Amino acid sequence: MAMPITTKHKVYGCVLVAGLSAFAADKTFFAPSDAAAQDSSVSEYAMTSSTSVLDAARRDLAAMADLPVEGGNIADRLSAVAEARSLDLTDVRDAFELSPSWFGDDDGTVVQQPDVGGSAAARFVRSHRLMAVMAGGANGSAIVDDKCLFIGQQIDGFRLISVGARNAVLESNGVRVELQLSQQ
């Protein structure tokens, strides 16, 4: 009993025939001549190992910095390159320094502060997530970690004191913490 040929099979067959025809035409009509193929040989490029390329780059950097290839740590090498190129690094910000915006507003509100000193506020911000807010003046509410809080209610020792359009402010022992809605 033979399986009937469907439209799907016919389409697959046509695509296969078109692909094989294109392959044959490419090999027959568009193949370079032997002389052209020898001229455009990439064997020299392919034979270059990645280690030799890295060694060449290392030698170039060492020549720029007037340092030997072996020895010296990365900080010394970068300093030497900066001196060789007369770069002024006085206004360059340390990439590992915390941004001032992480330390909060002037009113003591902590905005997504990392745990720099192990404080209760930093632990609270790190361990809780604001899921939703419903601003309604004194009747506002916020959903923190799937728990609905109304103004005046507490979670982990922090009392909800206000709800904004995209934030909720909680307080414990005079320390205010602001949770922001995520951008998702």
C-alpha cells in the first residue's frame, strides 16, 4: 500500500530540486578557474594560529609601553601606556566605586542600596520586591513579595508609610526605605 503524495510532499520536492539545481549551477558556471583559485589561496591565513596572533599583539603592546613582554602586572602596563600616550586620568571614574545615587535622597530615603554595611535597610531592600502599588492617599496599598500591605501595616519590621505612582516607602526605627516598581 503506497502512501499518497500530498501537497506538502510536492512542495518539499520542488524545494529540493531547486536547491540541487542552484548547487549544480554554482559549481558549473560560477566556479573560479584553477589559476584564480591558486591566487586567492587562504592557506597562509588559515595556517596562522591564534597563539601567534596573540603573541604579535602582546609584542605590539609591550613596544608601546616600553615594557618587556614578560613581567609586570596589568596595572603597571596600563599606567605605562597612559604615560606613553600622555593621557590625563584625573577625571576618570573608578569602575568599582558605587554610584552616589545608590545612597539615597536628602530626606534619608534609601533607594536600592546595596549591603555596604550589613544594615537592616540594605538587607530589606535586597530581600524584598515591590510587585504593585495602588495609590489612594491615606488608603494606598502596595504588594510586596505577594503580600498586600495597606498604609500602617508591617513586613519584616518595616511599616508602610506612603505609596507613590511607582514606589512604596517603608520605615523602621527612623530609617526609610523606598522600593521601586521594576521596569518589566
